[in-house]
Amino acid sequence: CNGATPKGTLIRFFLNGRLGVRAIVSSHKSKAQESWKTKYHNSFAVKATLLWNTLPKFVYSIGDLKQIKALLGQSLDQIPDYPPVSECTSQNANSIMEWVLERRVGGGICD
């Protein structure tokens, strides 16, 4: 981690021995209004943190930006892309986070 995060995002990085560099963002107050909680969960800081934590360790353990981009592209190529089609039931909302979670809990990819 090179410390290059947008100012004001409240994203912090730490090294986890098993998982590598992980990101965390300050949590909201549990007694906050629902509208504020929704804004918080949809904020850049929360979404960026969740996406960062879905990256495989090998992607961000490389120091060269060109290699990171290539590895990130290869990693993203492994994630299905099934955009929703009207009048069809989809497996999920087709987001990176949902596909990664589905793979982690043992769900398969149905064709």
C-alpha cells in the first residue's frame, strides 16, 4: 500500500498475515437515521473498501502498476458477467461483490 488514497474517504489499510493488505472504513453509528445509513452504505468509501477486499492477494502484491493492471484484468475475466434480462430470473444482481461472495460460500455458476 503506497498511502495514495483520496483524502476524506476514511479508508484505512492494514496488513493481514493470511489475506494480505485489507481495507477498512469507519462504521456508521447504529442509531443513525435509515436515510443516512443508506447514504453511508452507498458511499464511495464503503464500495471501494468492499471491492478492494474482493481482490485476490496476488493482484495487489505486485509493485509495478502495469503488472497490477494486467493481473487485475485477468482476475476480472474470471468473474461471470450476466447482465439482467427483463422477464428472466437472474442468479444475483451481477455485481463483482456478489459473484465473489457466491464463490466463497460454495455456490456454483449455473448456466
